[in-house]
Amino acid sequence: MKLSIIIPVYNEESTIKQVLQKLVDLYFPFDTEIIIADDGSTDRTSRIIKEFNRDNILKVHTSLINLGKGAAVRFGLEYIEGDYVIIQDADLELNPEDIVSLIQPIAKGDAEVVYGSRFKSRSQDLASIPWYTILANKILTAYTNLIYASKLTDMATAYKLVKSDVMKRIRLECIGFEFDPEITAKILRLGYKIVEVPISYQPRSTEEGKKISWRDGFIFMYYLTKYRVVKKESFIKRTSEAL
């Protein structure tokens, strides 16, 4: 079994080395590959990645311009060789150690898609999470559950683990943060069950580099609605199509 870890990154000079070091130092009971999609960073991020990759332990794609998270993820998908793929953000909001628990339902044959939920565990300390983040997540997740008949607790989580065969089957159009509602909507419309596993979460502020904002919530609602009404046949990629 092999896991492909895609890291979309844009101007994360303060955290990217720590994230990479955590992933490299972790013991995974399976093979892994780390794929970085540098989305046109203009700070020291690209240099840090290059220095870290002196021994060529990473696969790196570098865009000349900033396009968006969705575009970076799609570039990263072109490099995957693993049986499963997970998205790892380049900040430190999520703990890479949780990846091992995320893979368990798939390894046991209980799921093809696993999300890491920041709100599933009753022991989760919500005190550090801003109230507006909790409210926005509850609204988006409730709307997702309503129109897709799902039972999610955290639609907008960054930790989305998908069997590679499933991911390669789905046609993605996203450029920016709409990756999250698009992949969720298409997975659910195509009949895949999403299993959730509790994860830890350390939110950061806009001042600390957080890029998603309240405006993206309206964008999420639009794409959730859009992919509910269009024909699901359009979600399936033809074998001749590139990622």
C-alpha cells in the first residue's frame, strides 16, 4: 500500500519546513510519497522547499503564477503513484500524525473516502476555534447534508483522504478554495460514502497567514448548489483526459 500526500502551498515560509519535517519524521506503516505543488509563491517558500529537497525525497511542481488551491491540487494529482491520496495543507492547523488514523477505515476495506473531522470528537476543545468559524462550518455542513442526504460533521475539512482510483475518476474544475465543495459534492453524487475520523485542530488567524475568508463561504454554497443540479455524468472523467 502506498499513500500520496499532496501539499498545495502558497507563501508559507514560516511553516512549510516544519510541516515537511513532521511528515518525514513520522513512522507510517505503509509507503508514502510527498508531492508539493508550489502555487507561485513570492516569499522564501520556494527556496526553503529546494533546500529541504536536496536529497530529492520530494516531488515538486512549481507554478510561475499564483492560480489557487484547487489548481495546485490538480497539478499535484498529476504526480501521484499511490493507492490513496490525501491533501495536507502547508500550515500547522492540522497534525500530520492524524493521517495514520485516517487511513485505517480504507485499509480495513470499510471506506473509499475518509474525511478528518475537527468537530466529530466530543473531547475536541472548541475554545480555540473562533465562533464564526464554527458557525460557518455548521451552516455549510448542514446545507451539504440537506441537499446531498449525507451525515457529515465537517465538510470544509482540509484532510480529505480518497482512494486514488476514485480521485482519478472524478473530473475537477476547481481553481481556488472551491476544491472542497466540488470534491465533496462529486464524491457524494457519484454514490461514495464519506467516513469521518476525529482529528485535532489548531486554527490560525488572518494575521498568522490564514487565507480563506468569510467570502469563501458564499462561494462554497454556490458550488454545492451547482453540483447538486448538474448531470452527474459530467463528473466522470474520460480515460483519455489528463488530470
